[in-house]
Amino acid sequence: MEFPNTADGDFSGLYAAEKWLRDAGYSYGPTQADGPQAIFAGDCVVSKWRHLSSAERAQVDGTIDAIAGDRRNNGVVVTLRRVQQ
């Protein structure tokens, strides 16, 4: 699902995606310049992508990725691998 930036300003797509995920019962990690944000179903604390082990990365329920490498100006794409029941 794509969340492009709107007239609301920088990172508006990211903020909309994070709100949508919280409302749907997902947790997500903090942003980092060179990688995605991990998404896990339920209420949990999620580390930055670079701090997740390869096993943890394989278990994520989804990711938040920048559109064209620029979440500040272009927005984000949410990809869910497993949908929460």
C-alpha cells in the first residue's frame, strides 16, 4: 500500500502509514536513512532494521520502505507479508 506525501508537508506519507499500522494493531521500528522499517503484528518494541538479526528479519510481518529512496519528500510503501488476524 502506498502512502505518498501530501500537502501536509515533509514525512506526511510516513506519518499516515504509521497511524494506519497502529490503528490496525501493528508495531514498527524507527526510521533509518539506509533501510526499511520492520513491522510486527501486535504491541511490541521493534529495533531499527540494522539491529535486527537475519533470523528476526526473516520473521517480520512487513516493511515500510521509502518511495524512490526518499521518505521525506516522496512518501512510503507498506508491504505486509502476513496479515494480522
